[in-house]
Amino acid sequence: LKMNFRKLKASEIDARVSTINEKGCSLLLYKDARVDMTLLDEEFGRMNWQRHHRLIGDMLVCCISVWDEDKKCWVEKEDVGTESFTEATKGVFSDSFKRSGFNWSVGRELYTAPFIWVSKNDMNIIKGDNGKCKTFDHFSVKRIEYDGDKISKLEIVNDKTKKVVYSMGMLKSAEPSADKTPDPVELDQITRIKKLCEMNSLPESYICELYKISTLKSLSKIQADAVIREFDRFVKKYEEDIPFN
């Protein structure tokens, strides 16, 4: 049984608000169940795969079976689902199906998505009566490219303003122009970079060396945004420059 699922197109990926506060929000990339159906149809043919659900205790399990012509048998992969906040019954069926699809490699490249942060300047944040932040803005993936099985370029827009609110894979475009004095780095940006360095065992001095500065406080706001967006690439470059034994 050979599989060669194509990578997801930008139009097949949704961007959902994960966490939100007064400074902005983080986004998660995900696919819906219709995408899995489409790719399974494309890869195996509509009559050569099937799904069924069953309860194990209080957990709903979805099994996707694919017909293996060489072995003359059904090959199965399964996973459990979790309830949706809005539609519990429908959500758990859909979620178990999508999780089972990941087992078949449908859209597994989404697991390589970077940390996606949208600044408060690029969205409308509202405080509810309970004091919690929320937004009615929606976001879409405008562009995505891959390097093998990993996401290498990503661009996300605010559907309401049509403005690009996140981009990955274009570090040079984040450099300030020579004829304009860049805005200074903000305290929360430094705090976030320090935290990312600590979590990934990356010396702060390494970033300073790349930007030819003495401390992180010497970064511009644009440079700091680029560091946060592209942090996984800084870690990869560091590991290539100074391989771990």
C-alpha cells in the first residue's frame, strides 16, 4: 500500500485564535473533515476507503480503513476525538475523523507550524463584561510553501482588513530601510525573546551576534518581530553552527 498525499493548499487550511490578551493573539493552523475526505478520495479513490466510529468507555474512536489491493485486505488506522465547544456531538465525530486522518499522514505537515503571534496593532481586541479579551476578526492563510515535510513559508491575513498580519520565511523583508529610523524594541518583545531563548537553550548572545549588537535592547521593533516569528530558524541555524554532541 503506497501513499503519496499532496501537501495542503492555503485554501484548505484555517487559522483559529488559540489564546488572546490585550497585546494580541496566537493562532493555530487546522483542517476540517472535508479536507480529509478530499485527500483520501484523491489518494485511494472514493470506493477504496471507509470510516467507522465506536465507543471505548466514554471515548469515541474513529477508524479509517483503506483497501490494500496487493494484500487483499483492509488496512486500518484509528484515533480518539474530543468535543467541540460549540457542537459537542458533531465535533467529537469530526475531531476523531481528523485525528485518524493524521495517522494516515493527511495534513501532518501542520504539526510543523511555527508559533504564530498577531500583534494588537493588526487586529481589533474587545474586552467583554467579564474582563476577558476577545475578537471578532477572522484570519486566513494567504500563502504557504513547504521544504520537504516542513512548512518553510507562511503568510496570514486579517480577513477584515486584508492586511498581512504574519509572515514567515522572508527575514530580509523584516529589516528596516536605510532611510528611516526604526522604532525601538518594546519591553514585551525582549521578554518574549528571552523566554524563547530559555525554552530552546539558545544563548541570547547568539542573536546579538547575528544582528551585530551588544544586547537585545539594541534590536529594533521590526527586528524583534522577525526574531519572534522566525525563532525556530534561529535555533536550527545555531544547531548547524554549533552542533550538539
